[in-house]
Amino acid sequence: MNSLQGLLYGLQIAATPTNLLAAFVGAFAGTAIGVLPGLGPVAGVALILPLTFSLDPTAGLIMMAGIFYGSMYGGSTTAILLNIPGESASVVTAIDGYQLAKKGRAGATLTIVAVGSFVGGTLAVVGVMMFSSSLANLAILFGPAEFFALTAGGLIVMSRISGGTLASALLPMTLGLMLGTIGQEAVTGETRFTFGIPDLAEGVSLVPVVVGLYGFAELMLLVEDRAHAANRPESVKMRDLLPTRTEWKRAVPSWLRGTFLGFLFGLVPGPAATLASFAAYRLEKATSKYADEIGTGAIEGVAGPEAANNSAATASLVPLLALGIPFTPIAALMISAMLVQGIQPGPLLITQHPEIFWGLIASAYIGNVMLLALNIPMVGVWVSLLRIPHYLFIPLLLVLSVIGTYSVRNSIFDVWVLLAAGIVGYAFNKLKFQLAPLVVGLILGPNIEKHFREALFLSDGDPWIYVQSPIAVTVWLLVAAILIAGFIARRRAAFADAMAQESSL
Amino acid sequence: MRFQSNLRRAAWAGFVLLAAVAGLSQSARAADEWPTRDITFYVPYAPGGSTDPISRKYAELLEKQLKVKVIVENKPGASATIGTGAVIRATPDGYTIGLGSSSSLAYQPLEMKGLAWKSANDYQSIAKLSDLPVILAVPADARWKTLDDFIAEAKANPRKLKVSVSGLRSINDIVIQQLNKLAGLRIVTVPFTGGGGEATLAALGGRVDGSSGFAPGMKGQIDAGKLRVLAVFQQGKYDLLPDAKPIGETPWKDTFPVGYYVIAPNGLPKAILEKLTAVSKTIVESDEFKSFLKANGYTSDPKIGDDMKQELAGYDAKFRDVIKFLDDDK
């Protein structure tokens, strides 16, 4: 079966009423899960796992995949409107998205995001369909040394992710790395810095930190802003809901760059969607024509990452379907769903169960269209939420954040982490420290350490393993090139400034 | 699942409050009439592993028997000791039970300090659900065609052959160490903690010489001809992978599978313990449960109450020996 025949076959399967309903339920639930702060796609998929046992396997998997990519649509909504990322893949979206919303472009931004998610998701499905068997082997090329280069190099490159001075980024990043060492060490399972608190054995989880740093801190800033607290924010006019011609034009290249980058991240193990959005943001800063504006409310800073996280979510179907190896918690859940139904995931899935492989791919096309249709009309609704008076809105969000955070692990401890992170976020805001590097440190830290140690186990302690593979060396050279290019650009800018000052004297 | 269970729990909390007011909840009657409300079944592992399907099957059958809801709740972390501890520390009222494994019940207390259980005396053994044997597989293009080839090379070259495992001192690691101990080998185990997937990936990519894991996660690669299974660490033939040589047919037959068990906190009222044990016995001996086990690569080995307790006490001794071997080897 070639891809076109496969797709047509898949469409027959995906278009049955049950499977259409499954895709819709998945897309809808995914959007809702994305919008609710705290509740992320992993919790969402785990929530419906038991349900899928009684469904037809294809329908169950379609629904689970729908939740995953659907949540990538919804996650950015609160990030843009309120500076509260709905899930970790939307952290960077908050940086420029919230600035755009403050400028009254919330509606336009949400539209750009919805279309960007559609572009990223749909192009990635095309990629999965065309290349899944050949790309699956990409993952095999990556071992601990390569991942160490990717994650440690990524940390270095992303230290300047959100602008500001180097110090204002390095301190939070260090804090993030330190937080990442709490709990069970990845390789031996030894617990560290838990002070005898059992809840800390699992480490500081990402959700309460992200929701606290951004959401709670933002709510505190809102309360502080007394002049506004009593007022309703001004209403948004209908024409502001649509992006202008320039905004559309500026978004397109960012969508494409983000989609490409996200797709690559989806193919290898790791928190693909989150890392992809961070990397895409960094890429926009490096390549966009409007790089200077990024951080202060540029459409590129939203369009790139949002296309990237959708693309990554979809691309992570490749290792799942073509290798049968789960790289993400969600993929593990989908494999569990297959095993319970007596379906053996693995390279033979495509021949033994073509209905699942092609049905899932075809349903991803349909699901993305559904999500676009669901999300575009919602833009107006979301924006009108901003008109709820603050004295109602702030408590409502507070409650939602706490419930969302609690529900992820049924842990009251996480609620305390949320509060603590909120205070840190508030203080960092006042002191003009960057928040995104802290999140980057917390996500990458444990990964860097894990790959670092796995590589040493593999080489029996020989550190040369880190630079012995062509892939690892290439990654390190790229990191060096990015750093040097950034250094030169800053020197030039400083030089130009100095010249300008001199000539004005 | 969790959210639902919370709602349900909240609803039940309300109900229980009402019942208390109405004076219905005298403890003696509660024991006789157990169960009158939902039972929570903790699984100390994340969803998606080999522990999830089996727990859900048991819960499903338990629901049918007891006519109340049995809510499966995943409580992963700290090598399964968080969820296991949650069961052992729970109020012994029959409404909180859970899954334990030979690793979380017998191995972890030897390695971790401060756990709520040190031996099988510290929790109530209900029933053994199954065994799941460890398998050893190598990349399909590897030069070892049989287990003998692999062991011969390992013997000739100590510390040269590497086998990926899903976590340091996980059962699939300890099984290889046991083989090292019995056969006088020094196969190096390399831990990959990405939930088993990365350990398999390392073997596929040729980074390690083989991978020690469980059939459900590796069978797809074996069927597709990407991995070749050399051995299964159990006494007899493995129905799921008939090509695998049972370690029981070699001189190093003293091995162990990972065992899955149902446990409850100590101090259950007698009536509840008897009913739960009887019902669990019916389940693990039923044809439906056995055919589920067979289809998924688990081995049925029903052991009830004290028989299960004895088996776990036996593991305790075996694990002590392996730990001693590893310490001496350092």
C-alpha cells in the first residue's frame, strides 16, 4: 500500500461514525484540557485510558491521539490572554502572546495560533504519512552521547531565550537546574534533597512550577494593580479578532520553520512538544526578520512555537507506530491501550493492523480540521472572558489553577509547590529576572544528567564517548556557531551604538 | 480516571457522612457487609507498563464478584515504593488494597531505608496474580545465535558484553546479576531509565550487545526480525516466545521472574480478609483470568495468602545473596 492508497483506506476507517465521534471527543477534550491551567495532556489521556478498553482499539487510539494534539491547540489560550500557560509546551507562547494581548491583539493572536496549530499539525501528518518508516530509524541513531549534546547544548543556547541581561537569565536557570536535582536520581533511584518528605521523592513536578511562576504571580500582579482591579478591561472590537494582512504575512514563515523543527523533535525521545516550542522560539529569535521585536509582542514569537508543539505532538506518532517504542508518557499510554486489546505494537503494526496505522493518520487530518473549526469561533468567546471583572475573574482562576494542579497527581503537596512558585515568580517579576530560563533548567536538568550518566555507564567511564559520534560532534559545533554568531551580533550592535553616540557628540 | 475517582470519592465522602449521622456505620456491621462502597486499588507504577493491564483485569473481575466499583489508581514513583507504602499505611478496612511486585515488596526494603515494610510480616498477603519472566534479546544481526554463544563470549571476555536494563537494580537487572553470580560471568548492565523503551532502543541501535526486559514491550521487535530472543529466565518453555531457551534448561537454573501480588494493610477485620481472599482465589483461578494472562505473556501461578507470603519471604533471601554478590564485586 503506498501512502495515497493508505490514506484513502484510512479515511474510510476514520470516517465511520464511531471513529468520527472518537476524534471529535478527543479534539474537544484535548482543547478543554489544554485551556484549563494545570491539567495537561498526560493526565487527560490517563483519564480516558480505562474508557478505551471497552472501545474498538482504533477508536480508542484515535481518541487518545486527539487529546494529545488537541491540548496543543488549547494550551496557548490562557498563556496569551492571562500569561498563564495551560501546559508546559505553551510557556514560551506566554512571553510574546501576553504582550500582544496587552496591545489589544489578543483575538488576532489566538487566530494566528489556531491556524498555526492547524498548519503544524497537518503538515506533520503529511510527514508521518510519507516518511514514517524511514524516519523511525532516526531515533536509533540517537544514544546517550547524542542526547547529552542535544540537551546540554540546548541549555546553553537557550540561556538567552527571553532576552534581558545574561545574569537575569542565568540565575533563574541555575535555580531551575537545582530544583531538577530534587528527588530520585534518574539512574540509581537514590533520593536527593528530599529532607525526608516522601512527596519530594518524585521530584518537583513541572506543572505546579509553571502554573505558579506564571499564573499565580500574574494574579498577584493583577491584584496589586488597584487602579485596574475595579475596572473591566476595555472591550475588544470585532475587527481586532482578525489578524491584519501584515500579521498573516509575518506568521507564515514562522509557522513553517516551527513545523519543521517540531517535527524533528517529535522523532526522538524526550519531552518533545515542550522542547520543540522552546527551540522554535529560539529559532525565531535567531532567524526572523523581526527578531528585535521578539519578547515585546511579536507575532513570530507565538506563531513559531505553536506550530512547533503541534508538529512535535503529531510527529511523536512516528516512533510509536513505526517502532512500537514509547518515547513519551502519552505514547506509553497508547501502547498500553494496544496491549490490553491484544494488539502487538512494533514494526509489524503497519502490515498486521493497517486499520490502526492508517485510521489513526487519516483521523489526525480530520481531527485537525475539527480543531480549527472548534477553535476559531472560540476566539471571540475567549477574548470576551477578559471582560469579566477582575474581582470575579481572579478568584475563579485561582480556584481553577489549584484544582488543575491538584488533579495531575492527586497531590496537595503540589498545591504548596504552586503557591511557593507563585511567590518566586512574583519576586522575579519585580526584580526583572527572566522566568523562561527557570523552566528550561527544570525540564532539561534531569534529562542532561540522565544522558550524561547513561553515556558513562555505556562507555564504562570513558568521557571521550561524548565526542565520538558524528551526530554529537555536529550538535556541539552548531551550539558553538550559534554562540559565536550571537556574540558577534551583540558586539556589532554595541559598536554601532558607540559610533552613533560618538557622531551625535 | 483520577479526576473521576476524586469526584466519586467526594460523593462517597458525602454519603459516608450521611450514613454516620444516620448511625448506620457501626464497625461490626461494616465488616459483615463489606463491601458497601467503592474499593480503591493502588498501582504503584505509571500507566503504560506491564503492571497496568493486569491490575485492570483483576479490578474488573473483582467488581463483578463484589458488585461495587473498584477504582484503579496509579501512584507511581520511588521504585514503586510510594504506591506500595500508600496501601500498607492505609486504614485496614478493606477499601484500600493494591498491587505489589516482588521488587517493591521484597527487594526495595533491602535497599531503601525507612520504608513502612521490612518483610512480608508488615503487610497482608492476599493473592498472587502472576509471574512475568525476564527475557534476553540481542540485535538480529548479532553474532550470537544462541544463549550458549553469548555466555561463552561473556566468559572469555569479562566486563566486555553490555546488556541494557530498564533501571539500575530493577528486576531485569538483578536477573542478569544472578546469572553473573551463578555462571561466573561479568556481563555489564547499562541502565536506561526511559521506562524500558530506551533500553530496547539501545539494543536496536547496537549501543549495547543485548537487552534484558519483558516480552510485552519487546515482542514487536522480535516478531519483526529486529531482535533475536536468546533466553527466557524461567524454568519451562515460554508460550509467547517458544524460541527462547528457558534458563531452567541450563546449569544456572536458579532464577526468578517478576511476580505481581495483591496486598492489603495488616489488621483487616477477619470477615473482610476471608471474603477478599476467597474472592481473589476465585479470580486468579478462573479461566477468564488465566486466558488473559496467557495472551499477554504472563505466567499463571496462583498462590493465596500464606503461600504467597512464603514465596515473598523466599525472595528476600535470594535478593540478599545477589546484593552481597554485587557488594563483593565492587
